[in-house]
Amino acid sequence: MPIKVLRHNRLFKILNALIGLDTKVVEDEYAIKYWDGVKREIDAWNQDHTLGSGMRHSVVWYYQELAREIGESEMKEGLVKANYGNKDISGGIDEFWLSSSLQISPVEQAHFLAAYIGKNYRLMSMRKKRLSG
């Protein structure tokens, strides 16, 4: 049975944020992006957001702006490094993950999450060791 490939995926916002942090487009989870004043259907989106609040509320405009600031070259490199889905950004820098060209299977999503969680767990463990001893 073939593996179903998904286009739209909320998981991409995690990778988008990581690439933004890695490329220093955003400094930390408190980095503010200012709302453009365009009224959107979800009230929580109609205000300024930080990386943290953008993540909590899945603020699409925040991640679109972040992707534009990251740029095509750095975004493509980030997708390749993370081995994320088909790595196709041809749908446009601020649209490719929104029902467009980027596709990823549930199995690939699970592998990405496992790698992300494993990496962060190791980093937290190393920090704890340094602090405690």
C-alpha cells in the first residue's frame, strides 16, 4: 500500500522557526513581527506576534513573513539539512508549505519529529550536566 503524501502540514512551522533561528533572522522566541493591519479570519492573528505566540496560535502571516526574511536559498538549505519531505519550495517562498509544492508523508513527519525531539533532549541533558557539575 503506497504511503499517503500530505501537502498542508502544521509541522512545518517548527522547521520554519528553527531555520529562522539558525540563520539569525529571528533572535529568540521573543522576536516580534508587527501585524500589517490586514484583518484576518482568526482574531488571534490580528495583532503583533512573537515567535512563541506565533507558534501557539499558528499565525500563518508570521510564518510567511519569516520565510520571506529567510529567503529561498537559506530555506532550501534548511529543508535539505532536515531532510524534510520533497524539499520543494517552487510554490513560492511564502506559500510552498500551504497546500502547494512541499509534500511530506506521515512517516517522514514522524522521522523529523523524532530527530527534533532527540536533538533537543540531548541539548537539554548537556545543559543540565554543565549546570549541575
